[in-house]
Amino acid sequence: MKDMKIKHIYLYFSTLALGVFLAVLMTGCSGTTTLPAPSQETPSATNATPTTASAMTATPTTAPAGTTPTTNIQTYTCDLFQVSYSDPWEVSIGRSNQVQLGGGNKKNFDIIAQSDTSKTAEQELAAILLVLNDENTHFQTIDVQPAMTIGGQSWRQVTWTGKNKSSGLDFKGREAVINYNGHQYRMSYSSLTSDFSQEDTHSFQVMQQSFAFKTAA
């Protein structure tokens, strides 16, 4: 009888221990492990804000105000004639009824008026060409115009080329002569042959056409 009671007590405690163990086990299985919440901080990304196209668009460069080149036209005047010129030309010699204009880089434009009209325009021009022939090798005239209008009057004009004996450089130029109103006028201009075409268009012809007599016929 005593042994039966002991068995019942042992069985009771065993059952109780098993129940407690199962309860603990069930609690551990049904529990939820709480993981750290993911960070909600917005990562700092260097490219988060894309560069807009306008920030990379080049702005066309405009010329500053006042940079437009000016012609700066000036006029040389003497008793018998006047002639206009512009930068970079300037008067190198200017005296009574004579002017020499220099444009740099071997360019020149000269006008001389003298009272000696003992030679005709043709004779004076021939004498000028003889001097040029002595100063140049391979000298030749390439265009002779017996009637070239300058200042409203008809001049005799010759275009020439040659290699200067002193410098060895090739030159091209024109000589024009007229006897007018008791004076003989000579217009002479030249430049390096390589520059002549451009200078003739932009300088020589412009100055030649600006020439005007100061006295009436």
C-alpha cells in the first residue's frame, strides 16, 4: 500500500514536471524574436540631385561694347589737293603740295604736285619708269592705261613689277601722272607683290578715289 502511494506521488511530480517543460517549450516556440528595425536614415548620396543640363550649357561669348574697329578716316589737305586715309596709314612726310603716306610692311602711297610742266605726262612717266628700272631687276610694266580717271580728271597710269636690288624683295606698284591747271601731279603707290592685291582693294584704290583737286581748272 505504501509502495502504491509512492508510485502515485512520483507519477504526479513527473507529470507536473513534463507539463511545465512543455509549457516552457511552447512559449519559446510561439515567441517572436524582435530584430533591430532597419535604419530609416536616408543615405547621403553624392549623386542624389542630378546636375541639370542648363548648368552645363555654354553661354556664347559676346564682344564687349566698343570693340568694333573704326576706320578713323583722316584727310591730308594742302593748297592744291586733298586725300583721305585710315588706320594703319599715317603721314610720314607732309610738306607744301607733297605727302608721303606709310602703311607699314613696305607699303607707301605718295603724291607730289610741282609747278614745272615742261614735260608732258607721258614724258614724265617714261622718266619715272627708267628710274624704277635702274632700282629693280626683272622690271616690267604690266598694265598701261592712257586714261585713268582720278579726281574727275584723266591721268596716264602704269602698273609695274620688279625685284628691288637693295632688299631682294619683289614689289608691285603703280605710277600715275597728269598735267593739270598749271601743275604736274604724280601719284605713286606700291607694296610687296604678295600683298598688292589686298592692299589695292582695301587701301590704294580707296585713297586714290578720295583724291580731289583744290583748284578749279
